[in-house]
Amino acid sequence: MLAVHNLEVVYEDVMLALRGASLSVPPDQIIAVLGANGAGKTSLLRAMTGLLDIHRGKIVRGHVSLDGQELDTTQAAGVVSSGVSQVMEGRRVFVEFSVEENLRVGAHTRGSSGLKEKYERIYEMFPVLADRRSARAGYLSGGEQQMLAIGRAMMAEPRYLLLDEPSLGLAPKIVEQIRDLIVTIKDAGTGVLLIEQNAAMALSIADHGYVIENGVTVMDAPAATLRSDSDIQEFYLGGTEERSLRDVKHYRRRKRWLS
Ligand SMILES: Nc1ncnc2c1ncn2[C@@H]1O[C@H](COP(=O)(O)OP(=O)(O)OP(=O)(O)O)[C@@H](O)[C@H]1O
Ligand SMILES: [Mg+2]
């Protein structure tokens, strides 16, 4: 189990981005994290994977644990070696590198043994990458780059995969492919933490979900419960996903579960 306990995070010693966030990711489930822009979702992910430092942030309270042991989140590489990989917001592939060179970067914590088998495993999971293995990553479509970013993270053979808005900016058909892929990854034995603005997509495959508002986890419930919750329907599932999330802040104050 990968877990976050009452996490508080500040940037540049002033800006409080998380004010008490807690969640758990079991090894065989997809856990969704929903929240409006600025709620603290990306900060949560950075805190879990040792990337806060780069952004001049730090954990001031609480901790992250892996199988009951506190995880050292001061070293990003150490987190990956412990079995926790991530795909950050935006598709951060190395545009000058080929698809396969990008995948290779993802395997660096595991050394170069069995590299060929690892590529094949990824190509099996992502046939679209197999067809383009020698292509420059920068020439791939947005959806293909997102798949490459996920494939690269999977090269480390993580026990847990953390995804920050993998469907952002992608056409509905591609979002469906990404969704199916996330299910495949879970079924193959990797626990998934899925941060999404696209609540309909996330809740359609998640086992459990959390809602973050203003740096605090305010809801914690099975995905089925969240799907039928009237507030979730109104703010996260109503209308187009993008619109509903942008409106959340505006209505937030009068909602009971956010008050
Ligand atoms: N490097 C940083 N320095 C200072 N403040 C930051 C930094 N990164 C994020 N913040 C602030 O922390 C808060 C949470 O931001 P965060 O990026 O975690 O939100 P988010 O939920 O991921 O939003 P979005 O949906 O827009 O990606 C915001 O108020 C943001 O301005
Ligand atoms: Mg974010």
C-alpha cells in the first residue's frame, strides 16, 4: 500500500498548497483524485515522488509511506527505485529522442539488463509505439506522446504508477484508449493513482476516489458512491468536464461538503 498521511506542503516558505491531504493506493486498484484547478493535485504528486524540491516546495508536516515504511521523498530517483513511478502534467517526452530512446530513459534505474524484453513488453501494451519505435518523439501526436510518457514510466516496472491528468487536451477517442490502457496496467498488477479533471473518465474505471479542495482531501469514497453523489454530479460530471471544473470554485462556498 502506498499512502499519504496528513500532508502539508509549502512553496517558497509561504504558499500553503496542501493543508492536510491523506489517501491510500492499494496495489491492485485505480484510485482517482479529483479537484478544481489549483486544488493541490499536482503538489500532492510532487510531494509523493520527490519533485517538490525542484519547484522550491517542501513537506512541512505529514509523510508518505510504502508498505507501512516511511518513504524518503527527498530523492526522486530513490522513489522510483522503491517502485513508484509517475507521469507528470503535460507530456514530457524528450522530443529530440526516438521513441525507443525515450523508453530507455525510463529504465535507467533498473540498469540495461533485459532491456529488449522490457521494450517488447511495452510495445505489446502500446502497439502504436511499436510501429513508431524509431520515430522522433517530437513528431508523435499528442495522444501518442502521452502513451510514450506512460510507457516510459512503465519501463521502471513500478508497483505504483501516478498519473497527472493523462487525458488533458486529448480527443475523446484517444482518451478512451488511455483509459483502457490504465485498466490494462492495473490488471497487470500495478496500483494506479489517477489525477484527473475528466471526472467521468476517472470514475468510470476507479475503485475509489478522493476530492481535493484548497489543499485538503474533503471526500473519500468508493468510486460508485462518488458517481451517484449529487454534488459530484453537479460539479464534476455535469456538462462538459472542463466547464464543470472551472465552475467549481465559483459555487464552492455554498456547498455543504466543501464548507
Ligand atoms: N512552484 C510553485 N511555487 C509557488 N506556488 C505554487 C507552485 N506550484 C504550485 N503552486 C501553488 O499551489 C497551489 C496548488 O497548485 P497545484 O499545481 O498543486 O494545483 P492543481 O490541483 O494541480 O491544479 P491544476 O488542475 O490547475 O493542475 C496553487 O495555488 C498554485 O498556485
Ligand atoms: Mg495540476
